[in-house]
Amino acid sequence: MTIQVRYLSALRDQAGRREEAVELPEGSRLAELAEWLALQRGVRLPDPGLMATLNGRGWTQLPEGMDRTLASGDQVALFPVVGGG
Amino acid sequence: MSYTGGYLGKLLRVDLTTRSVRTEAIDPRLVSLLLGGRGLAAKYYYDEIPASVGALEEANKLFFFTGPLTGLPLPSTTKFQLATRSPETRRYLCSNCGGDFGPRLKMAGFDALIVEGQAADWTYLTITDGKVAFGDAGPWRGYSSTRTLEELKAAMGGGKIGALSIGPAGERLVRLSYINVDSRAFGRGGPGAVMGSKKLKGIAVRGTGKIPLADPVRAAEIQKAAVADLKVSRANHTKFGTPQYLEVINELGCMPTRNFQTAYFEGMSKIDAHAMYEHYLEKNYACYHCSVACGKTCVVREGPYAGARARTEFETIGLLGPNCGIDDFGAIIKANQLCDELGLDTISAGCAVGLAMELFERGLITTADTAGIEARFGRPEALHGLIELIAARQGIGDLLAEGMSGVREAHPEWSPYILDVKGMPPAAYDPRGFHGNGLTYGTSTRGACHNVGGWTIRAELQSGKYDRFALQGKGPLVKGLQDNRAYVDSLGMCTVVRGAVGFSDDPKGDIMKAATGYDFMPELMGIGERIYSLERVILNREGVRRKDDLLPERFTKEKLPDGPTKGRILTPQMYDVMLDEYYQVRGWDDQGVPTGETLRRLRVQELIA
């Protein structure tokens, strides 16, 4: 299945790209995606300095947490902690 | 209570009508209850500005108050506070600002400056240590706010000074006028028009004195550790400044676009932080004693706006950019520069232009109102032209210069397109995407402001305690953020660095003891709550009740039409759930009036007796 991952703001520099489609085995969870991100992009989660959303909801707010099963077409966004303008 | 550092214990009062000056002692009991800055300014406002005083009347005053940390050798001790009657909201205004003025005022020997009365002719003030002089600002009439700062510096003979000024918009009593403070701003609420009404073009201050510091050795240790912390924790601020949030807020479906008609801007990649960094960034700017340097001076190097220069911030880009449908960063810098020079708040100006563009596209105003400008979204010429019309009070600009309250009063039928709370238009977040932010706008002391009202977005996304679209729990969340901000605004330190020295909602550390000799830390959140409720008493006196804490129609009646938050809305029923919970946790009744028990518990009763 394909997960769309976007690297926003300063994360774009760390990941070396703005976005990409990540292929994961069917039934993968957020935990597997986090593993892939750490290995392939050097982005380690959880990190108090980073924020991550799945379809617009914070990962930390999902009832299943990192056990949340992903579905093809899910949108993930990663960015540094925001602090107000 | 006695303090061995941080405070000078006196204020300077200048009467422009009589050209008289006097020094007054500040009661240490008030300091112990209200800390300084925003807290003390609110108390003086309460005592001296009755509800009957209009913002542009002679009886209105400007209360500039520093905090105990202002000017000390600690991180970013740049801030000071203003209280006045707001021309834009017609109510109490609190405003917080960086630059050099606050620190220099303290070095001149004063914790605060109160300016009252009305000059007969255009005037500027200079303060050199304890000496005040009145200068003739007649020749400076019509000067931009930036040129006026230069004239003030020249009048002082150069060197290390702090200065504040207004531009032509303030002179013309435009209710969106800001005060330029060393190129930072008392931006919101129109305080530039208060100076304009007093024929006060600017103030400059030089101080050669030393601000007392209780424990210099410990303060130096705290400073060193904080600088090391900030180098890592605020690295993105140093590189990108607040524009780093543009792409994020857009991706989350909260970016005001075309007068808040939607919350996702398709042209974001042309105006985000990377676009700024790669093509427009000239240099960083740091306020007084700040190692972060989050200010970004940007310059347009080629094209029709070549030579334009401004320090663009997240809110400015959001409201002058997407909210006006503009995806040309050069045009945004040009608009920012125009606002700076003419003396307009970039947030309120961006909202006013966005409103005018929507009215134009709906056929409610025409080129006869806009001096021939095709005022459509996405046209830089329209953005720049409308800004100039507002500052000059020409055509539709004369009406927009009256602020959202003035526009609604003249055209109540335009209410579906007018965005404001208590007369102040919103910052660059759409609360349909973060519902706590709606409560922030509704209950902020000064109107739809994200700072005073409590910036919820991080907590709504990351804390794990709140869902961004949930209603329950937002009351205590917003209250805590507001109380935190109220005490931080009273310290004299910038909010960007507060985390590095323990100023959270559970304050920790010994910075206050090192600075003042007294450990304020356990009391700070309580002081913040006291300040917030004192401000509410002021607002109540000026007529504010529950009806004034409600959100504009667009947020409560229109679902977002597209983007990541498509279909989201914050209906009046949903909003009421949050507002009821908020009033309850604050100890206010169902009309938003603090109960007698609350006022006694917080010792506000002692302040208003």
C-alpha cells in the first residue's frame, strides 16, 4: 500500500525532499512507518521537537497510538513543533 | 515586599497639554500582586480611564510599562507593554512589544512612562535619563514611521537609544494604525491613532543608568545556559523565523484564504519559509539582548518590486498573502513595507483588504469606491492600492480606516463577510480547523488575537489530551494559556525564549530570584489569572458581556468548502459548549462577569476597591 508523506518546514531539509510516496506491506501500522522513516530518512519518532499528523490528526491523539493500522492513501505530515507567530 | 533587583520603583508622567512632567513612586504592594508590565498597566488603566473616555479623546492615556526583567542581562529582555483605550475595538487594549525602547527607558531610571493630554501642535518627546524635552514635530508631518525613527535618532545625536513613532496613518487617526518601536511594533488595536490624536509623532529615550540586578553571578549562569539551550531549541526560529509555520498551518487546513472563505492556499509553495530563505532573506534581526534573532529582513532583488524591504512575519505573510489571494512573495514584502511606512498594523490591514476584495467581487463595492482599482483577490496592484487608500482615508479606505466595528455600523448587511471579535480582526488561523483557537479569539482580552487569547494549536495537536475538533477540555486549556501569557507579558521577556528559563504553566527555576531577589515562581500562574480577571473587570465596565465573546458569522455558519478541513464548522451550539466550560473554570457567571467570590479569591477585589 502507498502512504503519502510530506516533510514540512525545516523537516524538508532533513529529509532532503518535500514529499514522497512510501510503499509499505498491507496491514502496516504507524510503528512500521516510524521505523521506515528512522531508517530511510533519519527522522526518529516520537521526538518532543517534532510533530506528526495522520490525515490531519496528531499521532499522539490517536486512540490506538503507534498501533494504528494504516490504509492505502493515508496522508502523513511531519514538521517541527509549532509555537505561534 | 522589597526587591533588590529588576525594579526602579518609579514612573515618569508626561502631560502634553500642560507640557508638565512629574515622577511618581510605584506602590510595591501593586508589584507584588501584578508583577509589572501588563499587570501594572492594567491597574493604572483601571484607575485612570473611566468607561466614558473615547479612544481618540484627550482624556485617553498611553501607559507604557516595563517588567522586572526588561533590560537585564538575561535572554531577550526586550519587552514592554502598552495599555490604552483602543481606537479599533473602542475598548481596553493591551499590547506587548520588543525593540530597544523598554530597556532604554529603564536605564533612564523609570519602570514606566505615562503620556496624557493633547499637544497643541505636532510634538516629539525626548527622554535623556531623568530629563524630558518637548520638540517640534511640525516639519515631520507626513513622514513615514521609519523616517521618523531616523529623525528621532538624529535629534538625540545618535548612539544607543530606543525610539517609537507613528506614520501618516496614525496622524490621520486611522483605527488600524500601529506604533513603530525600533522596527518592532505595538501592532494591534490602533494605538498609533491614539498618538495621532495627541499630536505626538514620536518618543526617543536614552538611558545611561544601571538597572539593579539581585544576583549577577547567578544571572550570568542562567544567561549562559539559556543561550546554549536556545541555540538548539530555537534553531528553526533562527533560520526561518515565524514564517516556518506557514506551510504547516496551510497543510493543517487553517490558513485564512481570500477573506477566510477557505483555509487552504494553493499557492503556498511560492511564499513559504523556504521561498523566503532562498530568494528574499537579507539578514537576521535581533531585539535587545536576544541570541535567537528571529526577525527576518527580506529584500526584493528584481522585478516590479525591486528594492522593497521589510521584516516579514508569519501573521503578516498570512494576512497580506493568502488572505488577499496573493502568491507573490515580492508583492507581500512590498505590502509589508507600505504598511510599515504608512504606519498600519499588517494583520488588521490584511483583513481589511481581504474584506474589500470580497465586497468588490460580490459587486457590493465598485471601482467608484476604490479609486479605479480592480480590487480582486490575487492582484498585487489591488493589495498595494487598497493599503494606500486606507492610510490616506480615501474612497472605501476611509470606511475601512474605521475598523471592522465601523464598517459593520455603516453596513450591517455586510456582516456575513466581516471577520472580527470585539472589533479586532483575527490572526492567521481559521478556528474551524482548531476549535480551541475559536475560544481563544472569543475570550482574548483584546479581541480576535492569538497571543493574548492563548495559542492552542500545539496543545490541540501534540499534547495527547485534546483533539483539535473536540470541544470538551478547551476551557481549561485556553484559561491556562491565557494566564501563562498574562504573566509572561508582565515580565519584560520575549515569549520565544521563555521555555529556556522555566516560564511555563508550571514555572520552575530561580531566574526571578536572581533578577529581583524574590522568588516569584510559585505565584506566577496565580498572578497571570489575577491579571486576566482584572482585565475582564475593565472590559465588563466597558460593556462587554457574553454577546461580545461570540465569533463572526463566517466561522459559525459556513462550512469550509475545500482543503484538508473541508466540511468543518464551529456552530454557535458547539462554541457555547466551550464558552460555558471556560466561564466555569474562570469563575465567571454565564454572562462572562467574574463572581464576587472569584474577585476575592484572586485578590482582584483589593485592586478595584
